[in-house]
Amino acid sequence: MMRLIDGLIDRITMYRLVLYVLIAFVALGAVAAAAGKLAFSPVMLLLSTGFLVLMCWAANTLLGRVFDVPTNIESALVTALILALIMDPPRSANDLIALGWAAILAMGSKYILALHNKHLFNPAAIAAVVVGFALKDPASWWIGTVYMFPPVLIGGLLIVRKVRQEAMAGSFVLAALVAETAASVLQHLSITTELQQLVIASPLVFFAAIMLTEPLTAPPTRGLRQLYGALTGVLFTPQLHLGSIYSTPEIALVLGNVFSYLVSPKEKYLLRLKRRTRLSPDTFDFAFQRPPALAFAPGQYMEWTLGFPGADSRGNRRFFTLASSPTERTLHLGVKFYEKGSTYKQAMLGLNSRTTILAGQVAGDFTLPADPDQKLAFVAGGIGITPFRSMLKYLVDTGEKRDVLLIYACRTVDDIVYTDVLDDAYRQLGIPTYYTLTDAATVPKKWTGYVGRVDHAMIAQLVPDFSERTFYLSGPPEMVRATERTLRALRVGGAQIKKDYFVGLA
């Protein structure tokens, strides 16, 4: 079942999945309202949703032009739908004004409440906080009801699975449950009743899956994300208060965002293309001048936003692993193109020295271990070689010797790229690369490498000490999952397997 689910969600970007799930929530909310299960009419819900979509789109478009940065229509739509799900439809002109201000404030926060081009707060959360205090119209979080719990749970689990943030969402839920239990004990309330209320009849699941996992305001690494989730979970406790001000979900998230900002990379950069190099018939290396302030570890990724008209359903944002080493002055991206590629990829091929691309949100734990004596085995599939190019180039440039080997699987010999760095790693550091071609029908006559997918026999032959090594897997999702299953069958422990995963489709 999970293989089927993964196969479906792998075909869609993270932002688009969130958008579809939110649309489904609004539609199901309208059905629940029509059945008399919610305290407003379905017509008003749909009208207020349309109003918020229009306001968020207009504000985002205008502010993008004023600040001269690429905008993302999905971002505006997602924020509008979240506001529709946490704020009641208007019953009066004043309520409509509050909704309008919420939309404007949410979009404005991305541009105005920002430092070094990075916004500090989740847009919907900060808008709800300001409207709640300034206009005395707090968010109701009507999405957190018994009637909406089943679809929210299903949609939420899909999103958490897609973005691979089970640990962060889990730490949030666990901390919230522990904090609620402690508050119930102190106030002599029924623990069972309070926990049931928290899980089923509050926005706990929606908050964890939709709000907390928003990548641009979450910390960059797994450990910090778990701490972020736990901290926000404690703050989520409704009994928590400072004087007459009681905690609400939006306040909890805004305070969590402050922590996240303090421990995260701060900058976003408008970059211009320096050169584009064809590595294979369908793979290019894009080189950008690296900003002096940009710091990253070998193997990390960034979010890349392109401004272009007519974006298709896959949007105008992608997450790409950096192929560069921190020792290089140039920022490299290795990108594979397909015959029926997205409009994003088409626009990327059109980049030149006059156009710009917005890069930010350095993140990821797919990095070299702190212990230089740890034995490593890299397994790359296709363009999944990019983080290993980054790591090996770093080791070559610094002269740092580690016990590493690389298995590089490609469909055909033409798909093999970055051999200059792989050859340098072997010549200078003794790090071998074992090439294997998975399309047996296209193997050249003089091919001296291996043929076939990375399976039990290949690992046992090339990595006889596999039980002692930590495996790094990077490539297409199904290849990574298949290799993980192979390693598990060989009784390689989960702690010895690291997977390169970034949200969205490349």
C-alpha cells in the first residue's frame, strides 16, 4: 500500500499536493456546512474562500512587482485557503474587512516582515495574530472539528509523508500531548477527555501537517526541526497564558517561527547565470556566481524560484541539491531534462546572464558525518550523483581522506556525468567509483563496468564490509526505496542508511 501511495505522491510537487489537499478540505467543509454540522452556510464559505483567493493573489502580485522578486501563485493560493480554513466566513461588513486585512497582512509579511530577503513568520499565522489583536477578530480554526477530523487526518498524513517530516510532526504532537496532560493534572481535569478533545476536536493534526511543515519557516536540519516541533507543541497548549493573553495555535506558530529564524540560514539571493554546460544529451550543469555570504555543507539543497508567465500545474519552485563544494567560488546545479518537461524546466533552459533566479532556504542532513573515520558507501542513481559530486569535490579540495566508495547506477553510458570529479577523487584520495548500467540493451561492447540494478549480489561483491558502513542513497525515489529494501534484507540497520530527500519534484 505504501509503495502505491509513494508512487502517486512522487509524481506531484509538495506545494501542489498541499494545494489539492486544502481545496479538498474547503469542499468537504462546504458539504459539512450544508449538512448543518458547521455554524455557517456553505455558500458563505465558498464566497469567502473566493474573496481570500482574489485578495491574496492581488496583494502578492503587487508586492512582487514593488520588490522586484519572482512571485509564486501557489504560495498565494495556499495561504488564502489556509485563512479560509481557520477564519469563519463573514457575517457582517466588519468581518469581511477583517478577512481582507488578513489576506493583505499575510502576503505583506513575506516582503515586509523579512530580513535578508527571508520572511520570518508563517504568513497565515502572523496575519491571524495581527487581526486577532488589532481587530478583535481571532481565528476560529473551524477546521479542527470532529466532522473534519477524518479527511484532515488522511490529507495530513499524505503531506507529512510527502515532505518526509514525520519526526518533526511527531515531536510536535508528542509535546502537545505531554503538555496537555500536565495542564490537565494541574487543573484537576479529566486527562482522557482533554486529550480526546485535543486530538479529535482541535486543529492539532491540521496544524502539524499543514502549518508546521511549511518549509520556508522551518529549521534546516532534522535535529533542529524536532526541537522546533517540540517547542511549538508545548506552546500549542491552550491553558498556557501570560496574564490575560492565552496561547492560540497562531501565537504558538509565530513564537516557534522566531526560534526557527534564529537557528536557520537567513538569506535569499537573486542569482544570474554564469554559464550552462551540457553534461549529457539531457543533463546540464548550471553555474552561478556564488554570493560571498552563502554558507552550506556538502550535500545540502536550496529552494529555487523562477519568475515566468504561464507556469503549469507543477509551479515555479523547485528544490535542487547543490552539486558544488563549499570550496568552490561557483554555485553548481546538475539538472536532468525530459522530453515533455515542465514549464519550469523550459524556463530554466532559457536562463541567461540577464535573467535572475531566486535561491534560498539552505537545508538538509544529507551531509558527511562528523567522524572522519566512519566508513561510507555512496549509492547514486542518475542525477542523484549531485550531492556526491559536492562531497567528493570537497574532500579532494581539502585533501581530507575518508574510507569511501561510490556505486553509480545509470540507465545508459550517456547518463554518466561529473566523471572529472569522480576521477580526481580516485587519483588523489583512492576513492573508487563502480559504474553499473541498468539498460542491458544499450551497454557498449567495450564496457568494463557492471550491468544491472544495485541488488544483493552487487552490494555483497563491491561492499563486502557492508555491515560496517553507513550507506548514503541518492536518486529517483523508487530507486532509493528499492536500495533501502535491499540493504534491510542484508540486515543493514536503519541508523546506517541515509537518504537524500528534498520536497518537491526536480
